[in-house]
Amino acid sequence: MGKLMLKVGHFGQAEELYNELLENATDDSDRAFIYHMLGMMKNKQGEYQQAVTFYEKSLAIKRKTLPEDHASLAHTYSNIGAVYNNMGEYSKALEYYEKSLKIREKALPPTHPDLATS
């Protein structure tokens, strides 16, 4: 439901839903996902610093609960890189893109399409 609201641009409703879900989340996996979605929403709204904050919260949870080379971490690193790119902070963007690529090179087969876009 939240993804659909984001897709059609109903950011206020999506944020309300994600905040309610966050209050009722019972495990780290759910919280990490919700923070990630809030980061995506803030990025789409051009609220880049808030997007980074939410992505970093998601990343902190994932780093506690997942192996360091888990593909989910690569996705979050890549999204943080994209936000820094949007902010014009290219050296920070590159740092996060490189972290994402390093994980993807370990976690994915050499012909995986995500490697081509990393």
C-alpha cells in the first residue's frame, strides 16, 4: 500500500502509513524495510538529507542483522550513493557506489545484470 502511494505521489499518506507501521514493527527486518522506504520517499521529494538519515537507519539495522556481503546492503549503499549524487556530493556518492559494487561482485554471479548497473 505504501509503495502504491509513493508511486502515485501521495507522499503524505505514504509517510503516515510508514510511520504507523514503524511504531508497530516487531522485528528488525520490518524496521529496516520501513526506514528504507521512507528514505526512498524523501529522495523522491528532494529532501535529500532526510533521505540519507532514513537510509542510514536502515543500513545500521541491516549491518547488525545481516552478513557484511549481503545483497540487501548493496542496494542500500547504492541508494545512499544516489542521494549524495543528487546533492552534488560526488565523492561521497562514489564512496557508497564502490561499497555497493564490492558487495555485488562477491554476492552475485559475474553475469548478473545488477553488476552492469553498479
